[in-house]
Amino acid sequence: MATILLVDERDANRAVLAALLRQKGHRLLETADPAEVKDILRTERPDVVVTDVLMVAMSAFPLALLHAGAEGDRPCFILTAPEYLIEEARRLANASGASHVIAKPFEPHVLLELISKTAAEPPAAQLERPVPDQSAIESHLCAIFGAVRRHVTELEEMSRKLELRVVESTSQLETARAALKEEVFKRLVAEEDLTQANRHLHEQAMRDPLTGLYNRRYLMDFFERELHRARRGGERLGVMMIDIDHFKRCNDTFGHAAGDLVLSSVAKYMLSLIRGEDMLCRYGGEEFVLVQAKASAEAVTQRAEKFREGTKSLDIVHEGQRIGPVTLSIGIAVFPDHAAGVESLLRVADLALYQAKHSGRDQVVMSGESATVAAAGAPQLSEGR
């Protein structure tokens, strides 16, 4: 069993090596203060001293060894050194009589083997070690300080370059992040624009471009949903087939631009009178259809009469010419009183409209029993009258 003195400022370094040495049965002495080494050498007389060359350079460590050597046998001296100081450490070891030098980093078991080997050296080998040369030691210490300064300068230069690269990389990263943020924003805007465009296209596909009302295609989908809801809730549902009287005469007399003005004016007026749950559409030509949810026959008739009377009062002027009065003929059918399906309700309402036209126009006709029976054989709905 040997007495080993570990001199190292870093507790973690000493702890690992100390644990291994104790496992081998060695007596262990530790210190982190180079100033204590002289006393420990005199009182404890360790067989092996292990320390770092930088601790030697930064303290009076070699002088303590010289003093110890004057009083008795000097211990074996093992220096550890970083790779960039390894040559200077070897020269210092030769001048101070140190036994070995080992480069860092090293595996603990490698140093452990070296310590065991050094501790087992016979006294004759110890006597062969040269007496420390103080002047040579001081010269080598100066060389170590110079090497450390050069290394520190190199590290500072590397640190400066690294900082510049970090700043440059950070700037590039910020630029890339800003560009990515802008690109994401552009894509989100483009996606929103595309969504709005698709929604607009869908809306255009469902609406009549002249009047802004829903078109016949949308009517059929809406009508099916409302009829299903009415069946499920046991409610009534009214449908009006509305036609502008003598519309062809208006076109022939005032021109198609005037006819378009009449269509849009009548549509705007009727739209102002309906409820949010109702749906008014341009069915084709000068014909409109209104689907009125949760409405009795009386309520549907009252709304139709309001349409008819109000339309006659519209003040429509085209290129200085007053057009009108504009009159409406309206046919009404009610679910489930007159029919049970979308197509049959529209046919019944169209038959009632035909009766209104045949009876002199400018009137509202509610489908009756005779109309219901005749509806089964009625022709397909015309686009205008």
C-alpha cells in the first residue's frame, strides 16, 4: 500500500481518481491548495504526488519539493498536462526530478496504472532521479507561462471568430426567420384569397347576376331541405310562382336595358319584404319563386298581395322614361294542402299562376282542389309569359 497525494483544484477530477485509488487499497491524501503541499510533504511523506503542471506553474510548488528533498527522500512526482503543454511539462519534469508526465485528457485507469507502477519503484530507482535544478525549473516555468499566454491568445482569437460567426449566423437566422414569416403570411393571405375566391365563385354559381337573387339551381336544394323540415315538424310551407305581366311588351317598347331595370327593381322590392328564413329566387326570365317557411295559406296570400300592390307603386325610370305601372300575377300552393313534393308543389303553383294570367293578370290565385287534380297532367313550367 502506498501513500498518494492528489493536488488538484477541481474536486470532480480528484473524486474520480480518489475512488479508484481507494479501491486499490492505497492511502489517499488530497488538497486543492498548493500552499499546503509543503506541510503535507514534511509530515505525511507521501510516496507519490500527482498534480497538474499548471498548478505547479502558478505556485511555489517546485520550491516546496526542493525543501522536502533536503530533509529526506523526495516523493515520486507525476505531472499531468494538457496536450499543448506536454513538451514544456516534460522539460520541467526532467529539471525537477519528476518521475512521469501524462497528457490530458486521459482515462482514469491509465493514470491509476502509472501511479501503481511509480509507487512500486524500488528505492534504487528513486535515488537515480536527478536533484531538482532551481534555475532550470524557473526557466521552464517561464516557457510554460509563454505557452499558456500563446494558447490563451489563440483561444481568444478563436472565441472572437466564434462570436463573429454566432453574430453572423444569428443575423442570417433572423433574416431567414423574417423571410419565412413573410412567406407564411403571404401564403396565409393567398390561402384566404383563394378561399374567398372559391366562396365568391360558389356564390356566383348560386346567384342570378342581374338581380342578385338565388337562382333556380339553389332553389331546388333549398326547397328540398325546407320541405323535409316541414314534414318532420308537421308545419306548413308556402310557395309562390310570381310572373311580371306583359314583360315582353316592356322589352319591345323600352328595350332590354329597361327590362333588366324592371327585373332588378321588382326583385329588390320583394326581397325587402321577406323574412330571413324565406327564400326568393329568380326562376327564369321574368319569373320568380318564393318559398315561405312556417306559413299558413292566409299568411302566404297576404304576402303575395303585398307584393302585387307594392310593385304597382314602384317608380321605375329609364333614360328619362317612366316605366309602368308594373303588375304581377302570382300563383300559390301550400304544403301539405295542395301537394307533398317539390316538383308537384311547383307544378300546382304554376297552374295557379296560369289561372291568374288567364283571368286577366294582376292578381293572386291560391291553388284549389281543381288545380290540384289538374296539376298531375300539367305541362312543364315555362320560362316566361
